[in-house]
Amino acid sequence: MNRPTTSRRYRQLSRNSNQPLALKIKRGLAYALLVFIGSSLLLVALLRFMPAPTSAFMLNQHFEDLFAGQGYRAINQDWVSYEKISKHASQAVIASEDQLFYQHNGFDINAIQKAYQRYENGGSLRGASTISQQVAKNLFLVPAKNLVRKALEIWFTVLLEMLWSKERILEMYLNIAEFGDHLFGIEAASRHYFGIPAKQLSAEQSALLAATLPNPIRFKANQPSEYVYKRQAWILRQMRHF
């Protein structure tokens, strides 16, 4: 019988020694994936019933302040239940951000296709995110543009649509949406800009706040530009359908 040569024995030993390490890596990745799936399911399930104490976007604001050397600046946000928010506010954000909110399952395929066609024709890739997607990324993810973040956004959007009601998704959106510098949530925005609780917001005031989305740092509710006024008028017309 021919014995394996030295080089063949070395290759065999190398393969045998690498197998346990490769197996450990695979098991570790599988375990990490299971932990992520389980923890994300638990987190989304808990937040179905309890107010969100903060959001990824709010935490990111603190990190940006720190890196900018501004120190700690408090976030102005007050959680309120859906019953304590004016119906005009709900109508305004739906009219402004996601008119098919009650029809889709988290993703507006037609809007995604139109956004991609606009991008193919040289435009910017924007305007396709539903309210559910915005809740997923604002609540759980930091601002970034890459495939991993997009995959996570899709995952959390699916979970939200599976485990939450549409009313809960809208309630969360109104409570964590950014309405100004360190200003989050419809209650804080209503008191900051109009001196009233969110329950008392009129259709015009709600439309004005919605007109500043999704860039309330550039478009200010207390200093509306001509564009903001035009968008407010358009939102008011759309609100008649809701």
C-alpha cells in the first residue's frame, strides 16, 4: 500500500484542523442570528403595549451633539396616547406621507417602482417609504444608507405589520417623528409651536406640521416658507379624503 506523501498528509491535516473552526464559526453565526430574531421579536412585541422610552434617531441626536462638541442637550418629547392626539394630526401625516397607509402591508410597491424610475432618469432616490417603514427606521435604526440597514428596515417593517395594529403604528409615528431641532413627537411640537396640547390641533395646524416632514430642520413650522405654505394647502385638500 502506498503511503500518502508528506504534502498530501499536510493538506489532510490542514483540512481536518480547519473543520472544527469553520464549524464553530457557522454555529456562532447561526446562534447570533437566532438571538437577533428572538430579541427583535420580543422588543417589537413589548413596544406594542408600552410607550417607547426613546428611539434610535433620538439617541443618534445625542451622539451627534457629543461629536460636535456641544455636550448634552435634552430631547423635547412627551409621549401621548392615540386618544390624546387630534384626528387632524393623523389625517395630515397620512395625507402627507402615506395615503395608502391602511391599504398596504408595510410597503407601497407602486411608490417604490416610481421612485426607482425617477432615480433611473437621474433624479434622487426618495419618496417611497411608508409610515410603517419610517417607524421601523426611526425607532430601531440609525441614519445610514447601505444594504444592511435597508434589509433591517424591511425586517422590522414586516414585524411591525405582523404584530401591531395600524393605529399603533400611527401612534408610534406621531410620538417619535422629528418636528424640529431636538424636538420629537406631536405633543411636544404642538406645545412648542402653538402652545396647545396635541388633542387641540386644528386641521390647519396639523397640515402645517406635516408640511415640514420629512425635513423639519430645513422646513420650519414657526417660520414657514412659501413652499411650506403651498404644501400645507395641498395637504389640507388631501385630508378631505380621510
